[in-house]
Amino acid sequence: MGEFGIKIVDDVTDVSSATTVQTLLSSKYELMKLDRNNNVSFQNIRIFFANEPPAPDALNTTVTLLYKFEHGYKYTPAIWSYCKADGVTVGGVTGTVYFTDNGTVGGSTTSAGASYATVQTGADETYCYIYITKFTGVSGVPIYMAGSALNFRFYVFAQDVGV
């Protein structure tokens, strides 16, 4: 146990002999850090859909960039986001969906086809991105985003994705 300071294990594992794989948390690895001096490290982002994002023709997918911002690092940072999607309408039913990083904001499957809308987040050496992907099957029920909002809590960590 002398190689690092903290090990947390479940209540059936002996902490003194637990391997790193058996731990719930250990200080053997560096924890993710936010740079409090970089104002983009933690922010709230609201995307309101006044209009419908481009919808694909049947059996096609459309990807639309919704938002991007510079993160200020010279490498690809690790990111994490939490999203609350309000007001997405699927088959006449409007609802609220929660997800982290990448998630489905609406989906419909029938015997005749399927459709969905997903949101993806990502980063490169300059920017952080938020995209929406829409797919409509032959007879899929359309996913309507107009009038809905995506509310993000977005974190940009000081470490690169190699951590």
C-alpha cells in the first residue's frame, strides 16, 4: 500500500491487499483539474432552437454544428458536459431529457421505421464543439427541436485527453 496515499474499496475487499483494479478510487492516478483562471473551464451554455435544425431526407443523417468556443490550450483537453434538453417533441409528445457528453434527445421506433436526434460534444487543439445529428427513417416520426432548448454545464479540464 506504500506506493500511493488513498485507496477506497467496497465493503467485501481488503483495502491493504486490494489491487488498483479492485479499488473504487485511488490516488495512484492524477485527478482531473479545472483551471480557475481560464473562464471557459466551467460555463453554462444555453442553445435555444428558434427554428428547426436541418432535417435529412429519408434514410439519411444530417449533422449540424450548434456551438463552438476556443478553449485556450495548445492541446486537445479532456471535457465533460451535462445537458438538460427541454421541450423536444416526438410524435406529439414533448418532454425533458438529461444526459452527459453525448446523448439522445429524442427517438422514435415504429414497425415502419425509426428516427432520432442526438447531441455530441467534442474538442480538438483549438475548439470545443456541440453538434446535433438527426436521422429520419422511411416512415420514422420526425423529431422536432424548434421551441426546445439545450442547457449545458460544460467543463474543460486542464489535462489533455492522454491523461
